[in-house]
Amino acid sequence: MIEKSLVLIKPDGVQRGLISEIIGRFERVGLKLVAIKMVHPTHDDVEKHYTLTDEWMLGVYTKAKAKYESVGEKFPFTDHQAYGKSIKEGLVNFLKSSPVVAMVWEGETAVSLIRKMVGNTEPASATPGTIRGDLSHDSYALSNTQNRPIRNLVHASGNVKEAEHEIGIWFTDTELYKYEHVNDRVQYDPDWFLSK
Ligand code: IDP
Ligand code: MG
């Protein structure tokens, strides 16, 4: 299924000069760029982007707890809502601190493909070959000690529903381009390599 996914190069990616490296990876895998802009997010933009649902709060809490426990440490938090709220507050302050690059990439199963390329939320656990694994090394332990969100360079939509919602936050319909890219033919046209 051809899907669209939202990617943000977060302030740490912009500040570290990794814009072209990150964009290059999505181009090289064969995805099609259908929208791009640099934007200095407002408080409201980030508020809308990270929706504070119970599911999201439980998700960040469970992932962090599992990492602590996997290295034999006790997770020092018990309330997933308080934990999620404090992460969200940190994210709002982080994302509005500096311009970000917002993009929409399109292609076959683009959402899961991009998540695979982005890697684990915690750069220290992200495998080599992924954006977070190759280009960053922050950890739950360090970021929690410093009471700030993990610096992991990019945001990528977690599923198709999330992607639709997020694209609507950062782009208007007229900013999303529909055009033919040569990769559309080479990658997806069943007749392309048939002899004429
Ligand atoms: P994702 O970016 O891999 O989808 P989410 O669970 O959606 O990860 O969390 C959103 C962002 O919040 C992460 O990318 C990271 O920057 C930050 N974050 C998530 N969990 C924690 C945590 O336990 N401590 C510090 N920051 C966190
Ligand atoms: Mg997420």
C-alpha cells in the first residue's frame, strides 16, 4: 500500500548539521518527497503533535521501564501519567527551541519503512544502520538524569493513522505535491522492465 509519513528533523538534527544526511537516506531508499519546509514550531504546533493520550503516556512509560529492567535497574517512576506528562512538557520546550525540518515522504509501506530506518527511540539501543543508531548515542539514563527528552534527531509517524493526523498539523493540502517521479515507474510499474 502506498502510504505517506511525516518526518521531523528535530532541533538536535538541525543544529548538528545532519539535514542532508537524513534526507539523503530517505531519497536513497527510493521514497518520494512530497512536502518539505523549515519551520520554527509554536507551542501550539508541538502541543497538537504529541497528543497526550493515555495510550501514548503508557507507551513512553513502558518502553523506558523495559529498558531499565533489561539492564537490571529499577525504574524509579511508578505513575505513567505523571511520567508521560513530564516527557511531553520537555518535548514542547525542546521542539519550539529552534527550527525543525518538516517533511512528508511517500512510498510503498512508507510508515513502517521509515520507522525501521529511524530505529529505536533510545539511540543507545538503536542498531547500527539506523539514523538514530548511526548518528546519535543518547540514552534513557542520561536524559532522565538531566530531566529532558531523549535527543534522537528525528520524529517519524508511528502508524498510518498517526501519519494522517500529523501531516495535517504541519502541512496544508496545497503544500502536498502530487507528481510523477521516475522511481514510481522503476520501482512500482509492472510493465517497466518488459521487452517492448
Ligand atoms: P518515538 O519518537 O520513537 O516514536 P515516542 O515514544 O513517541 O518515541 O516518544 C516521543 C519522544 O519523546 C521520543 O522520540 C523522545 O525524544 C522522547 N521520549 C520518549 N520517552 C522518553 C523517556 O522515557 N525519557 C526521555 N525522553 C523520552
Ligand atoms: Mg512516537
